[in-house]
Amino acid sequence: MAYNLLKGKRGIITGALDENSIAWKVAEKAHEEGATFVLTNAPIAMRMGQINALAEKTGSTIIPADATNVDELTNLFSKSQEVLGGKIDFVLHSIGMSVNIRKNIPYTALNYDYFLKGIDVSALSLHKMLAVAKKLDAINEWGSVVALTYAAAQRTYPFYTDMADIKAMLESIARSFGYHYGVEKKVRINTVSQSPTKTTAGTGIKGFGDFFDYANAIAPLGNASAEDCANFCITLFSDLTRMVTMQNIFHDGGYSSTGVSNAIMEKMGLE
Ligand SMILES: NC(=O)c1ccc[n+]([C@@H]2O[C@H](COP(=O)([O-])OP(=O)(O)OC[C@H]3O[C@@H](n4cnc5c(N)ncnc54)[C@H](O)[C@@H]3O)[C@@H](O)[C@H]2O)c1
């Protein structure tokens, strides 16, 4: 069911790789809610992914940009305003990649070149996007930027290795930039801390399947799906949440507030 929550709004959605991507679902929902938007991804991902099908379905233009490259981001924000016919109202940052995770390198023996790459792609890219947008004055007052994150920023998950530190940085950038952009232009910036979700980035993590089941058994509501996450992002892009900024909001079925569940106790044979 659609509510026209984003009617007349213009957006930029990063990170839709395939139909499992959280960003893919956000694009579908944003379209249903009346928004027009540009889809973007790294040029290399575009060759692998199915983004053309999404663009067709949602009537969107694709503008490739490597999120670590300031010139490409400048082109993205300039061209998006041209294509959409005005300033941007919402931006989804849905970008994550760790070479250390991909190569199964343990946290205590990280490769630092890979670590720096992960920081650049997954955290600094948010700062770069915001800095470019602010310089171009590309986002409307009360515009909303959402970046996706994970609870390993607050508590340790050994298999999440360097992405834990990187997500902590991402959340901090959202707060810090949220202050400055809020004071100057009333632009809102939040992070959404999502449940484990079966996507390319998610399932690339060692032991993801077991952990997915564990989190599902802890959370009173179960794991939040990519579609649920998309719905939540839409509310954050909408005017109904206009005083929410600089927050990290858990979207995890209650997982982060639960110490242990009866379901887990039973699995452990403790009940
Ligand atoms: N899947 C999960 O369990 C989970 C849980 C919490 C948070 N998240 C976060 O959600 C976000 C989206 O991930 P997803 O799970 O939908 O997986 P995904 O693999 O579908 O999306 C990750 C996207 O990042 C893009 N990307 C990588 N390098 C890039 C670059 N240099 N420039 C531009 N784009 C680049 C990829 O092409 C891909 O589209 C990530 O920030 C991820 O950390 C995922």
C-alpha cells in the first residue's frame, strides 16, 4: 500500500546491485511513494549488476559514480539536478565493501591497504558525498540523507572484522556532518542500523547464515527484511520525520535491546 509520502521529491539512490540489495527495495518503494530519482553505482558494479532493469521499472536515469571519487560524485550531484529538474530531497548511502572480509583476513592481522580501501569506500564516501552536495548546494532545506550501518559499530561481532570500525566511523560522520549541514541548511542525516540481510554484501561475511539464524532467534520480532528496511528509509525521507537528525536508529526487530531470548536458551538446552 502506498501513501504518496515522497510525492514530488527528488532523490539519489546508491548501491542497488541486484534485486536482493537493500537499495533495490528502497528504489521500488520510493517509486511507489511518488518520488523521482537517479540510480547510481560504481561503474564496475554496473557491468555485473542488473541495475538497468530497475531503472526501467522505476523510470529512473542511471549515473555511474565511484563513491570514493570526488569528481565523479560532483558529476553525479550536478547531473542529477539537471535530470530531475531541481535540488535533491533525499539521498540513500547504501555502500559497503571490505577486502579484508572478502579475503577472510582475521581482525588481528588486517591488511592495512585493504583496511584503508574499506574506510574510503564504506565511510569516507558518505563524507565525500555530503561535502560535494553542500558545496554545490544540491540538497533542499529539510532534505534527508540516510546511510545504512550495522550494530557491530557498538558491540563486537568477531567476523565483522574491520567493517565494525568502519561502520563506527560512518555513524560518526553522519552525526558530525549532520550538525554542520543542519545548522546551515536544515539538511538531516541519519544512519539506519539494519538486521542481517541476505544480500551480496551480507552473505559475503563468513558464517553469515548461522548468524542470520541466531539474530532471528534473539529478536522478538525476528530479523527485519530488506523490504522492511526500505519502508523505514522511506519514512526517514518523508516530511513526517523532519525533526529527526544525527541519529543512529536500530531497525532490527528489537535485537539490539535483547540480552537473550527463550528461543536461544532452548537451543542451548538451558531451558
Ligand atoms: N546485508 C546485511 O546484512 C547488512 C546489514 C546491515 C547493514 N548493511 C549495509 O547495507 C548497505 C547495502 O548493502 P547490501 O546488504 O544491500 O549489499 P549489496 O552488496 O547489494 O550492496 C552494496 C553496494 O555497494 C556498492 N559499492 C561497492 N563499492 C562501491 C563504490 N566504490 N562506489 C559506489 N558503490 C559501491 C556495490 O556495488 C553494491 O551495490 C551497506 O552499507 C551494508 O554494509 C547490510
